[in-house]
Amino acid sequence: MSVLKRRKAMMAAVIAAVAVFAVCAFSAGANLSGYDRLKAAGFQLIDEINKEGGAYSNGMFWFSGAFYIDGVEIARSEQTVFRDGERELKSESTKYGPGGPGGPHFFSYGGDDASVSYTDGDVAYYWRDGGFSSGKSYQRPFRNGYIGADVKDAESGIMPAQRRFIEAVADALVGDTRSYFVSDSDFVSISLSGNQIPELAQYAVAAFAERAGQDMFLGDNDIVIGADARFTQGSLEVRFDADDNIIGGKLSGEIVSTVHGSLKSYRLTAEYKSKNIGSTVVQKPDGNAFGTPVLPSYEDSDTAGVTYSAAPNFV
């Protein structure tokens, strides 16, 4: 594997690790009933999100995430997805702040990026970097019952052995810490800091940093995550519908470590929102005749539908 690919893989790994360890650490403070509800909803999300006729096959969804070093936002990613069970219209963007190591080269070793895609059966439209293209969709929604599924009659988005492993890890992290979870009919939350975070989660992130940190270059300045990495705070909020499907959520987690003799902080935030589950209708764009589709924000979605930027000179 080339050095560039290795660095990209490590960047993806640290984001995934922070998210996984944060969720596990924060879930470890749950009382048993709240913990079980959250765990069941998480597996239900995995099973349903790409399933034909599933709870998430029709709706409007907004996702955002940001990564900070020493309080400075250095990367932000946003995604908007509209689905109606047959068609999907998706907008994605990534932006980099100037304050992070290596400037805009952090993570992707490239600049800001934005794209829009539309898929309907075998039809696909793509708008990227001011250009338009169309062609055959090789990832059409709900092939064999699931988005992108190659195995006929797939029963789940996660294999049984994987599920058992995830459950075992999560259950081990729960331990005896059960008093910090807040739950009501449609909302659950937890907030932990300092010594409230279970030791097992602290050991896990420290072990990860010790093993991978020396290879985990953050930009061109060769800043690494120190082997003394530890969680300092985190919070998780999840909103459910009447069937315990997840319709909203927020996650925040921070780790600190010593790097070249100085204390550095790394914080990840993520948010998910949804609307119009089961009643969304996606209109097919007329090729590129009207320009690039612009999907509304969560706040504007009730009053403004999909609009179009000025059409470029090519169609």
C-alpha cells in the first residue's frame, strides 16, 4: 500500500475509532433498560437503513459531522438524502478549515469537494465540479431488497457473527456504570466527563493510539496522537419515533493526548435529522436542462423544495 493510501486509511480509521469508542463509552453509563433500547435501535437502524420498504427507505435525511483540533474546526462534511422508495437524490460536501495541520490537505490531501447525484433504477445523473454526466447506475436502490446488495434474499445489513461481536464489546463496556442515562418516551441522552467515563473505554482508546498513533499523520506537520490519549468528555442524544426507529441524534466526543510535549485535543461532532418519513416524493431532474439540483436545508424543507442553479453551457 502506498504511503498516501496508508495515510488516508489511517485518517478514516481514527474518525471511525473515535466515533465507536465514544458511542461505547457513553452507552456504558446507561441503565439496563435504556441501554437495551439504544442497542436494539442501533441494530434496527443497520438492518433497515438500506432495505426495500424499510423504515428509512422513504424520507428526507440530513447528516453533518465536524472534526476539531484544539477547538479549531479543520474539516466538516455534510450530506442530504431524499428517498421515496424508488428514487434517491443526494447532495454531499466536504470543507476544510485553514487552521488545521497541513491546511486544506487534511484527511483527503485535496481541497473542498461537493457533488450531487440522482439514481432511479438503472438511470444515474451526476453533478460534480461544475460538470454533468449521466449513465447506468451500478448501485441502484434496493437491488435484491437492499441498496447495493449482491447477495440474493439478504436478511440483514450486518452478519450474525458481527452482531454477536458488537454486542459482546458493548456489553463489556457497560459494566457496572448504569446511573447516567436519561430516557423518556421518545428521547434518550447521556453526558459523561472525566472519571465518569469507564476505564475500559479509556484503555481502548489508549491502546489504539499507542498502536496506530505513530503512523497517523495529521497533515503535513506530522502531528500524531500520543499514546496517553484519553476521553475527556462526550455526549449522546437520540430521538425515536413510535416504533423506536432513530429519527434524530447528536454525538460529541473529545480525546486529549500529549504530542511533542504539548497537550492536544481532538473533538468529533455529528448530527442527524429527518423529516417526512413515508411521505417523501422525489421528482426526477430533467437531465441538466435546469442546472444542478440544490436540496433545501432541514429548516427550509417545509417551505422550499428542490431548486436548481443556473444551467451551465453544456447539457
